[in-house]
Amino acid sequence: MSTTSIDSLLHEIRRFAPDPAFSAAAVAQPELYDRARADRLGFWAEQARALDWTTPFTETLDWSNPPVARWFGDGALNVAYNCLDRHVEAGNGDRVAIHWEGEPGDSRSITYAELTREVKKAANVLAGLGVGQGDRVAIYLPLIPEAVIAMLAVARLGAIHSVIFGGFSAESIRARVEDADAKLVITADGGWRKGKVFPLKHAVDTALAAAETSVEHVLVVRRGENDVEWDDARDLWWHEQMASASEEHEAQGFEAENPLFILYTSGTTGKPKGILHTSGGYLTQAAYTHRAVFDLKPETDVYWCTADVGWITGHSYVVYGPLANGATQVLYEGTPETPHPGRWWEIIEKYKVSIFYTAPTAIRSFMKAGREIPLAHDLSSLRLLGSVGEPINPEAWVWYREIIGGGTTPIVDTWWQTETGAIMISALPGVTTTKPGSAQVPIPGISVDVLDEDGSHVGLDSGGLLVVTEPWPSMLRGIWGDPERFAETYWSKFADAPNGPLYFAGDGAHLDVDGDVWLLGRVDDVMNVSGHRLSTMEIESALVSHPIVAEAAVVGASDETTGQAVVAYVILRSKKAKSVTAAEASQMLRAHVAEQIGAIARPREVFIVTELPKTRSGKIMRRLLRDIAEGREIGDTTTLTDTTVVTVIRETSR
Ligand code: 6R9
């Protein structure tokens, strides 16, 4: 975020006090903070006991060997049972779990009893294909009910899912399937997006042809009805397997620390990190935050989180949190503007959605399209709005509340990460007086701080680095296959704190005079484009993998709609690039990145330059390139080898 926007953010003075009627009926009451403060571990143990355990735990936390944490370590549970069977056994089998809306307009409502049956069948199918505890299953699906069913079936068997976002490329699938050594891939022929079917199985075929892996089978859901190639020895249709599967499946308990999933996320190097989450602690915090932060009343609310299950938000707040709580939710396959720009608002009206959770990038694009589009729909069912993925600018916050929330709904701005597994910093609706643009306070049970580089608390009205000071139940348990990188990335910066190492989140933050937290964006080489994390290194590697590229530097430049946008500066190899113009090269390279990583990584601009600004020690000065990309006066260039480079680049990128 640029300095000017930080300044305007921190001058935001509007305040929104909770409505007394909302407060009186709210799930979260102010005493929660006192209870958690008085006995933090006791508080979390109490939250964990809201789940069903096959073996009750006696130990809450073992932090004797940091950064390895064990939560509820001697307990056992089945995650899928907690999300399904127990609601049916409690007499809520007829409650709708998922109102699914396909992009072309088809829809399905699935009750908890039906979802439980489908997951039991799918678990039998997977077990029949040899999937058991600890095996990795890659899932590459559109946002259809089978995505949820597949994840829960894997969880039911104590196996580990690795969901790969359906927008990722064959190359990304290959890297993830190889890294996790997946045994099975679950995909679809295709899915619907922007009025068209996009192929999925084809990408899996390409990925597996190039991969050195142990994938034995590919299970294919029929959705797009597009043509697919078929390998008789390897490929199986989901519907055929499900047709003959038994509906009986008894859920077995697995230890609380049994791995539940791996989810890859961008870090500061080219190679995505496989973030590992386990069962008991993860489910505890996902379920607790989903209840308390969203004020969930499962009997009456209709909840909708617009995230894809390919991201952590989809894991924790589409699958595990809501289903553990027996919520009724909406799941929508497609894009917000298909077939018309009011599609989301039409869905809210149709299902009478009461709790809505989305990202600032979406809100900003709706602001741009105009208020008349949402205002043409009846949105009066909404009573709570949430935001996640990046800092929300105060103007977007206020627009969200006024136009979508009818000027009355509380807004929860929730800060968390793939690594934290669940919400960490957020207002509690009905309790907190909210400030547009600030995520504000750690939720009860969580302790954070803002430190300077030396590890000292920055004090009020100052900025620094955000840390989490105590272990939390849904914390990541590692990076798949790379314990050193885990320790180094998150726990080495403030390793010598008195009560064990502090978790370094990679975000800059400011504490205001009341001690509320304002998130200021990443402090590392990670960009945030439409709420999705991309690493500059990862895109640079993709660029230099193209034969015409000699060198590349990528920066995240601020963008009105997507928060940040990818801007690349590329030096071409003069021989190989002889016959292409700069404009052609730029087009080719944008397409190349999309093909290597996925469309979300496609640079907004690729500038062809002859040199890159470097320090005397040879480091590319990305800060300067960001200044140029954002049209700002350039800052300090004293460490630059050749100061004319900047002028030349500025001329070429005009
Ligand atoms: C859940 C999710 C994590 C990064 C995080 C931060 C940014 C997320 C935010 C926010 C300001 C919020 N971020 N929520 N920044 N306010 N409410 O997005 O996970 O994809 O891992 O991204 O997103 O920079 O470090 P993930």
C-alpha cells in the first residue's frame, strides 16, 4: 500500500456502535474476552468440547518443543462425523446444508441427511481405490457440491486432501501433485465460468503426463459435459463409482493431530509452500470463529461465503466451520457478473441470505459498476456482512454497509491467513464499536502484538510488524516436507522471546491510540491480487522460463479494483527476441504467465526494458519499480549502480 493511502486510512474517524437489539441477541458477549484472558487454555478446551470426540482429550496444549504444537493431543475425533452425522443424529437431518446454484442457472438443495449419505458413499469409493489414513488426495474441481463431498470423504478416512484451485494451470497441478505425492486426483470434465465450460480434466491429463508421481487413479465428476480424453487403466467416472457404492460407512476416530489437509500458498520464493493443518485444533477454531464472528444462528440463518474451496477461506468458512456448526449455506459455481451484473444480489434475494462474507476486491468492483445494480434487489434479509483477504479501504467499507447492508448491518473485517487456519483478528458483532478499515482486535483466545525490527512492542499510535504471541488451535503444523523452511519462515524472526518463539505473519500493522490493529499489507515479496497471494519470485521464475526472456522483475502496484496488480519489467534476449516487437513480446509473456501459473497471475502490464535498477550488491530495487508502476516520484536512489536506468525505464513504461 502506498504511503498516501496509509495516511488516509489512519485518519479515518467514523465509528459504528453496535445496535442494542443486535447485541442483546448476539452469540458473542463481552464476557468472552474476560473468560479467555483469565484462562486461555481452559477457554480453548471449552470450545473444543463443543465438538464430538471419540476419545476425549485431557491435555489442551503441548508447546514443549516449539514450533511444533500439539493441541488436544491425546484426544481423537472424526472431522467428517462432526460436520455431518452428528447433526443428523441430533434430529436436524432435514435441514438444508447447501443451496447450490450452478452458473447456467441449475440448482440443488442438499439436506444434512443427504450430504451425509453422499459423503459415506464417496468414502466407500475412495476406500475401494485404496485411500486410507495419511494418503494424499488432490482435488481439482469447480465449485460444485462434489467438491465439498470429496473433501469430507477424504477427511472421513483420515486421509489428507490437497485442493488445487480450479483456475490453476497444468504446471501448478503437476508441482502440487508431485510435492505431496498424491495417490488419487479428483477432478471434473469441466466447470462453468463466464457463460462457458472451461476444461479441467485436460489440465490434469497434461499435469500427470509431465509428473513423476504415484497417481493411481483419476476420479472424474461429470459437470461440463465437454469431451475428455480417457485412460481406461487410470480414469473412473465419479457417478459410476457412486452408483454402486454402499451408503453405510462408520466414521472412525483419528487422533487430534492427524493431518487434515495441505493447502499450497505463495511465499517469498518461487516454490509454493504446502501449508499443513491437522484435525482437532483446526476444527475447533474454524467452528468457534464461524459461530462467534458471524453471529451464527443455525436454525434461522442462511449464510453465504463467496470464496472458492481452492482457498483457505473456502476450507474454513465454506466447508469446515459452517458444516461443523450445522449451518445452512449457499454455494455458487460461477462469476458475479454472469449472466448479468446483479447475479450475486439475485442469489441473496432468492435464498434470503442473512450472513454474507466476501472480499474487498469484489466490493470495489461492485462500487465501480454502480449502486443501482444491487439496489434493484431485495437485500433486506442481510443482517451481517464480512470482509476478508486484504485491507478494506474505508470508502469500500462504508459503501458495503450502506448499499449492501441497508445502512444497518454490522461489518466484520476479518484478518487471518492460510497459515493461521481461521480468523484471528476481527470485531465481534454486537460487541465491538467498529472502525472502517481496521480489523481491530484479536478474537478472544488469541494474542497478537506489533513489534519493531528488534522485537520491542511499538506502543500506541505506531506501526511495525504483526506477530501472534501465543500458539493457537488452528495454527499451521508445518510446511509439507520442509520443517526447516517452516521454522525459518515463521518462527526465526522473533525466536528469543521469553515464552518461546513468536509467529511472524509477514504483515505490517499499525496500532492506533485505542490499541486497535490496522493492517497495512505484506512486508515481504508477496503480493495480494484480488485477495489472492502471489509471490513476485514465482512470477519472475515463470517469466524467465520463456526462451525470449533474459531477466525479469515483478512488483505489486496498487490497483483500484484488485488491490494490487502484477506489473513486470522484462529484459529480452536480443537474439531470441529479434523478430518480435515489444508489444508482441509483452502480450506473449502475459499469456505465458497465465499458462504457467493461472489466469490470476497474468500481469496487468509487462514492460520491455533494457536494464533493471540494481543495488551495488546486485539486488533488484523493486521499491523503485513499484514507484514507477504507481506513477510516483521515485525515492532514494543512492544505492543504485546506475541512476540513469530509472529514467530510461520510466520513459519506456509511459
Ligand atoms: C484468509 C486469507 C493472507 C494475507 C495476510 C494479509 C491479507 C487477509 C485481511 C488481510 C488486511 C484483512 N489479509 N485478510 N489484510 N485485512 N482482513 O486471505 O488468507 O490467502 O493466506 O492471505 O492476506 O496480508 O497475510 P491468505
